[in-house]
Amino acid sequence: QVRLEESGGGLVQAGGSLTLSCTASGFTFSWYAMMWYRQSPGKSRELVASISSPDGRTNYADSVKGRFTIFRDDAKNTVYLQMNSLKPEDTAVYYCSRPVDYWGQGTQVTVSS
């Protein structure tokens, strides 16, 4: 079955960096676009970044453009989200997702001011 497992979250000071990883199994990873979403308390889930396959085109939410980078390693069945210049408003649970409607368990990112 499809399985997505995120890791790499944690507590970081504003201005710092984190890199999230999502390792996939149960499907042919290289065939699918992959996405990162986030959700903070009281807010709806927000699409942060996506990467297509096979061309690797990327798209970002305006709120993270220039600070976050999504990339993938198909040999490792893993998609990453590199997050730089983190802000307190980036605090959220970050989820990896594969179409249609497959989700990981999420990883908490907390940015302190």
C-alpha cells in the first residue's frame, strides 16, 4: 500500500533552516508529482510546494517563494523541502502528499521568534 513518512521537523529560531524529508513506498515514486502541505492551528491546510514528474517542474506558495526549495531523489524514493530564512508564521505541521489523497502523518515545524 502507499506509504509516506515525513521526518526532519523540529524547533528552530527565526532565520534558521530545516530540511524535511518524505520517503515513499508502495508505488512507483518516479511516476508521480509530489507535494508538501502545511497546517497550523485554526487554519486550513495550505499547499506549500509541488514538484512534477518526470520534468521536475516546481511551484510554490507566494508566502514561501525564494525561501523554500522542493526537490526529489527518485533513486531514494524521497522528496525534500529545504526551508531557509524561517519565520514564526511558518510554524505548522508539514505533510507530504501524493495524488490522489495520499498523506503522510506529518512532522511538526516550530519557529521561535
